[in-house]
Amino acid sequence: MTWETVIGLEVHVQLATHSKLFSGSSTRFGAAPNTQANVYDLALPGTLPVLNAEALRMAVQFGLAIGAEIGLTSVFDRKNYFYPDLPKGYQTSQLAHPTVGKGALTITRDDGSTQTIGITRAHMEEDAGKSLHEEFPHATGIDLNRAGTPLLEIVSEPELRSAKDAVAYLKKLHSLITYLGISDGDMSQGSMRCDANVSVRKVGATEFGTRAEIKNINSFRFVEKAILVDAQRQIDLIEEGGKVVQETRLYDADKNQTRSMRSKEVANDYRYFPEPDLLPVVIDDAYIAAVRATLPELPDVKAARLQSQYGLSVYDANVLASERATAAYFEEVAQTARDAKLAANWVMVDLQAVLNKNALTIAQSPVSAAALAGLILRIKDNTLSSKIAKTVFEAMVAGEGNADAIIAAKGLTQVTDTHAIEQLIDTVLANNPTQVAQYRAGQEKVFTFFIGQVMKESKGKANPAQVNDLLKAKLAGN
Amino acid sequence: MNLNPGTASPNITNPNITNHSLSAIARALKNGDYSSVELTRAYLDRIAAHGGALNAYITVTAERALAQAEAADARRAKGESQPLLGVPLAHKDLFCTAGVRTSCGSRMLDKFIAPYDATVVAKLDAAGMVTLGKTNMDEFAMGSSNENSWYGAVRNPWNHALVPGGSSGGSAAAVAARLCPIATGTDTGGSVRQPASFCGLTGLKATYGRISRWGMIAYASSLDQAGVLAQNAADCALLLQGMAGFDPKDSTSAQVAVPDYAAALHQPLQGLRIGLPKEHFAEGLSLEVEQQIRAALAVFERLGATLVEVSLPNSHLSICAYYVIAPAEASANLSRYDGVRYGYRCERPKDLEDLYKRSRSEGFGNEVKRRIMVGTYALSAGYYEAYYGKAQKVRRLIKDDFTRAFQEVDVIMGPTTPGTAFALGSKTKDPVTMYLEDIYTIAVNLAGLPGMSIPAGQVHGLPIGLQIVGRDFDEARLLNVAHQFQQASDWHTRTPPGVSG
């Protein structure tokens, strides 16, 4: 029996405002506990909320970026529940009239295929504080620095059909919010948090199965693993004659399994009602037009442009366009070096490897775009073989200067002088008569041995294409 | 005794300075008849001597008051002369006052020292007013008799066996007994107008959005609005001038210009059209009260006004709608009192749930708990549309009734309450009887309109109030109408037995 997984994601994105959604407290991460909580954040009697205009603008930016309907009148509601890190006893959120309505996001898979995923809505709400259970024996600490931080909750339609697609969706979302600059999207700090609604059904079925909601998954990798493991749990359960129950589950990364949260924790009646301390937020077309004018070139448009302008493949264009800074870096390299193919390869392969190894962002790259372009220019004018270029690049990463300085200092200029290469070949052939005889007897595999020997003799500096041609000619009998 | 007036203390030369209205005080301070410090001392002495019997104050801030009075006198010495400078007042104990206990009449906040000022407090402080103390009130402003206070009931200065009305009962009793010249109050369903009526005062509830709610502890956010309890309309105008205006800290405060209220008082009433809602002159209204109200209306006719019958056909629904909307909002507004960060916390909680349950059970009184439960029920899954949703629709119908009526008339008048002040303990057993106290006032809150109650007669020696309701932000007209009546009548000058006017 073949099963299909049905996934919908609810993603909480922390908006990169300077102050909180309804108060002037700072949202900076990592301050000493409770130093960024004012009288409103502490829910002192008599305090009132005032909406952060920057948060509204960011929500509208997101809505425009996914082609969504923007709510001209959006309404905040109170979601009531008791918890020590929820100071007011209610979370101010949006229920019936969110700022962002229906929109869509196109995901790109590794094979270059694409799919458009519907987004149901995105609404603004305030974050809760943090409960610290481990630091205090026999007690729970409450840190309200995060309480009131603006969140945008982005809800997808249940249109994703695999864990990999879910990750592709998240990556696309991440790309979009960082492009817009509305969030740093840092999952490790909770700036982007994901809940996954997962159900399974037989392929061809039209009804959805009963779903489980997996809460608060904090990395792309764990999202993939959590969905896979819970889908399998559901399949096993059904195949053994059981039934999936609708419940909230937590993913345990150490054990790679999901477990049910106690029903008591989730059996809340939130008693939503419109927040009477805030008036409905009314915006007009002029406001929307003004926000639209601030939108940068978005990932899909940029990827298409990179394909047409630089002749890149769909895959390369999408990888480079996924991050705004990477795309800008690539374009600078490609334009300065006047070679898009080399630029794409160096940025996506060599530079990316260095960044990954050292956990750096492109903005923190030890090699600037201008410097990388300088290296590529030396490859193009045959000063460097691609092999030597890698040595020079390593030296650039190590901070030894630009390509020309390193070439000069190490004497790494490529040997392209035909006469000099012929002398090297002659030496190698003279030193290896057995192999020469083998080659001439028809064992053509020995040819690569000669290439290696010549390159070694030149300390890697001989132009490989020239070595190839000249060696062939020599062995052919001259 | 041969007292030399030239050397005697001002308290003796002016034994009745605590009887002055705000307007009279402003003149006296300006003329140098007495200083703010002298006046403040006189009030503090009077509170010490007579305050206990009425239980009107929860906290008297004597030291702070004298320091404010000294500062006001110093400002005056430098040439300042605005009308509120150096004038004492009392604040209902739900306006947060920095460094002073702000209890909201609740055990929950018995030890709560507010770390910040309500906008109303800050504005009046800045104008140079002197805060004598914080007045008693029904817990979290829930009540119509001031019997629901953790600090005990307040007594009516006209008869200590009677209630002063509520929830601003402490403010009303304090002004009526001249324990302060004027006081702030708040009005969610009648909590300024009904005590004004019971205590023979002029009370004003502003239009929703006219006065900032920042720092005014919430009962029902969409209905709560600050107001004034005063000896007359002119005093109301002066204090309202100091309280009104847009506040960026309150998203529901209105960006509507504040007129000069005192200047508007003197306009003649020739041509004024007064609407009388037939529903407010119907069953439930005592005959004696009706007679007094009709007599007062005759005064307006003599002043050139025309009486027009109007209808507010949905007014019979206002109590039902109010007792869904207000408790619903209260149930959420009061969730913050959880024993975690401040306020009352039970002894030795076993776990989190025990902390919540016992802190709230022990910290809140019965009426507060009743309304939290009603509100929680009304918002519950499956009941929301039937209760909260429907109540909001009724609210719109009530607003529409007023809008229609105001197409024909300039103000609407009627009795503030169905009867006079009732005996302490007489209505505490039956919440619904108590709720009916606000039958004429509640619709005004649901519609967000400004309303006043002015003394308009007496029944068996007890004051009764005439309610005046105006269009949105038309406080100036209400004050004008009230002032002109007070120029032609003397009900507002009557004082409780033993209190000289």
C-alpha cells in the first residue's frame, strides 16, 4: 500500500523591529533577563497597547511579496490563556481579520522543478516571555524580555507532499523574509519557528487523514526529520489497525521521535474576542502603494534575471538568488571578471565551502567580491591554471593579500611557453622509457601518467591544455 | 475671648474655606485670600476629623499633598495663575499614582504601589493640583453602591445609613462632605452619574476617547471613561479642561480638539431642543422622582428650551448587552492579576494551578468573581455568537437610537436613577436588582456618549439627579446647559446635614 504525506506549515517569524509590537521596549536579543520589559510588557494595571507602525509595514511588505490580499481593515483579538510567561493572561493576535490574506509561494526543488504552495494567511501577534526551568532548582524563572516581540504567523495550505518539499518551502520563506529585511530568520535564536501539521492518506484518496501538529521545530534539518518520523508513526499506526488522534506533539531531536503533549496543555478554549484597547487598523491603497515601492527585487524575479542576463542554469540561478547578499556578491564578481560561468562556480563551490567550513555568512566572507573577480581574471588570461588558482584562493582566504600579490610573492605564474613545456616533456619521456614503450604498444591509459609527471616537474605551473597537446604530439613520434 | 484677627491662624479666620467650590478657590488663591498650603492643611484636618465615619478615602497622601501645595504656592509666587494651580482634589483609587498605593478597592492590589502616573494624574499634577488622597470605590469599579470594596462600604453624607452610589462612591461622598473640593471618577455604566445623583453633586462622564485611559485601571475597556464629581457645572468645566485631550499612549483616545469649556458656559438656552426619551419616563420610575424631574424640565422651558418627546426603542436591551460586554472584557482585563508578578499572592502555593486558583479566589471579592465567570462563559466556544456577538449588535442598535434622536434634539434629558439613595445592605443579596440601578445610564456608555447628572430636586430630603446626554464630544454643550440651569436654580447648593455650603 502506498501512502502520501500531507503537510501544512505554521511558521512564526520574529519581525526585526527595534521595539515591541505594542510597547517601546527594545527587542534586542540576549539582554539580561527582564531588563527589556516596561510597564506594558509587565502588564501593570492601567497600561495600554499602541501598535508599532514598523511591524505593520513589515507585515504588509510580506503580504505584497507573496501576492496576498492585504486587509484594508485588520483587527487585533485577545487570545486568552493563563501562563506565567504570558503577563496579561491573553496574547494579542489577529483571528478573523488578519493583515495578510491569501497568497502563494513558489518552491524550487533540487532537480529544478517548481511548485506553487498556497498561503492561507499571515497575522501579527505578540510573542510570550520565556520560562526558565533549568536555571533555578525547585522554581521557574520568568524572563519577559521577549514578551511582546512582534511575530508574523504565516500559515500555509496543506499542499506540501513531502518532508523535502516542506524544507524547500521553509527555505524559500527564509529567503523571502531576509530579502525583505523583515526578520533575521535565525532559527537557532527563535527568529523563525515552525509548527508542522502532518497527516497521511493512501495515494489517490481525496479526504485528508487526521493530523498531528508537531510544535516548535527549530531547524530545517529537524523539520525534515520530524515530518518523516511522524508520518511513518502514523502509517505504522494505521497499518496495525489503529487510528491517528488529532493532537499536539513535540519532536525530540535526540531520540528522533515525536511524543504527545499532555492533553491538558492543549485543551484550551482561547475565548478570542476583539481587543478593545486597539481600534481596527485601517490602511488605504496609497499606504499599500508606498510600501510596494520599498520592495526590493524578490528571489523569483532575481533568479529569472540571473538566468537570462548571465546564462545560468535554473538550478544555479535559484541557488545564487536564494540569498540577497549572495546574489549581489555573485553579480559583482561576474561583472568585474566578465565571466558568469566561472563566477557562479567559484561562488557556489569554492567560496561556499570556505563559508560553510567556518560558519560564515557571505557578508563575513574573508574574500571580497572584487578580490575573487581579480583571481578569475588571472585564470582567464592564463596566468593561473585552475589548479594553481585554488592554491592562490587558499592564500587569499588565509589573508595573504589579493591574487596578483600572492602570484608575485610565490612565483605561481603559469608556464605557457611552448619551448619550456617541450623541455619538461622531453625530460619526462627520457626518464620513463618503459612507459613510453607501453604507450606506443597501445596502452593509452599511460597517457595520464605522463601528464601527471609533467605537471609535477613544472610544480603544477604548466598550462594543462598545452601539456596535453604537446605530449600527444611528442608521443605520436616526433 | 479676645482673638486678634491679624495674628490668628487662617484656619480660624476662614473656618469655612473647605466649603468653597473650585471656582471660588481659584479666585481666592489668585487674590491671595489664602495659600494652597493653608487650604490643603484645612482639608487634611477636615479629613482627619470627619473622614473616618464616611470611609471615603482609602489612602490620604498628606505629606505629598503639602509638598505639592508648597510647590504650587511657589509657582504662584513666580507669577503663574492658571485656575487649577494649588487646588486640592482627590482621585478615585484606580488612577495610577506614582509612589502611592493604587488599590482599585481590591485586596488584590492592597499592596500595589504604582510605579507610574496615569495621564489624568500627570496632567493635573502638571497643572499644579494637589492630590489629597485616593478615594474608596467598588472593587475594580464593579458596583452601584460602593459596598463591594475590600476597604468597606462608603456611607452617604446625606444619611449614613444609605449608600453613596457606585462605583465612584468614595469620590462622591468626599466632595459632598467637603473632604475635597472636587474629585475624579470613572464611569463604565453610570459610576460617576449615579453617585452624583445620590450625593447631590454635578457629575460628568466624558465622551469615550475624550480623556486618556492610560493608567486608569481597566474594568471594561470599551466602556470605561473618566469623569468629574463636582459641586457645580462650572467646576466640572475647569477640571475637565485639565483632563481632556488626545494621548498617544491610549490608542482609543480621540484626536478631537478640546474647546474652552468655561467660555461655553454662558451661552443662553433660547432655542435649545431637549429630547425626553419616553422609555425613561415609564414603568420603574418612582412618581416622586418623576415629579421633581418634570419640575426641573419646566425650568429649562422658562430658559427658552423646547421639550420634545423622543424614543430610544432599544434602551430596554441595554442592561442585558452591558452585562455581557462588560464582564467579557473584564474577564480578560483581570487575567493579569495572577499572583505571579505583583499584587496578592496566596500563602505557600503547591503548584502553578494552586497559585492561580487561590491567589485569585482570595484576592478578588464576590462581585468581581461573578463578573469574571459571566464574562468567561459569554466568550466560551459555542456561546460567543449567542452572547458577545449579539450584545455587540444590540450595542450598535442603541447607538443608532441615539444618533436618530440627536437629529431632532440637542440634548437628551431624564432621571439619572429610578429612585434616591437606598439603604446599605438592601440590594446586596440580589445582583440583578442592583444592576437595574443603572437602567438610565448604561445605554450612554454603550453609545460612548458624554453624560452628566445634576442635582434637580429632592425626595424626602434626599437629592435626585437629572441626566443630560449629548452628542459625541459635545461636553461643552452639556456643561452650558447644566450651568444655565444652576444659574436659575439652587439644588446644587444644597449640602448634606451638618455640612455647610
